[in-house]
Amino acid sequence: MIFHVYGKNGVMGEVETQKNITSNELCAILEVAAQSLGIATEICSRARTELLHFSYKGRIATSGNIALPFTPLEIPLGSVYKFNVYRLMEIDDPCEPFPIEIYEI
């Protein structure tokens, strides 16, 4: 799970009236890679539900705490892969795999 946070105080900017808080508004996008698309979607769905109904100090309503920037709410972007190139070669000369040819013209 990777949270990407955008637009901290992005609406009011410098004219924000609430100066003594860490942040007033921001956009959090959650990126999830899992063993299957179904698991990744379920993780996103659960995280969204938790954020939507999260309790916090000073809360005055029990309805949603967030706005949802996308429709559909969870966007499946397909398979992702982790590439790893791991090769061991026993060589006497480290330049051997990278031959150099010099031409004089």
C-alpha cells in the first residue's frame, strides 16, 4: 500500500483562515499491488471505507469525512510485475562481456 498525498491546503492556499493546524484539506490516493486484482480491489475498498467513517477528535458528524475523486471508486489498472535481473558470471576480465572496437578514419 502506497499513499500519495496531493494538494495540502490546495483549495485556499495562502488565504487559508485556519493557520494553526497541520493540514486542512488534501487528496490521498492509495496505490495497492497484491497477489490478485481481487485482493488489491478489496484492500482499496476497505481502506476507503475506513477513511470515510474514521473517528477523530472534534468530529461532529458520523457521515462521510472524505470526497471521492474518481468513479469507479477503485480503478483496476491491470497486472504489475516486479522485475529482477540477477546473473552470476565467472569471468577473468570484467571487460570481456563488453567488447570495445576502435576504428581510425
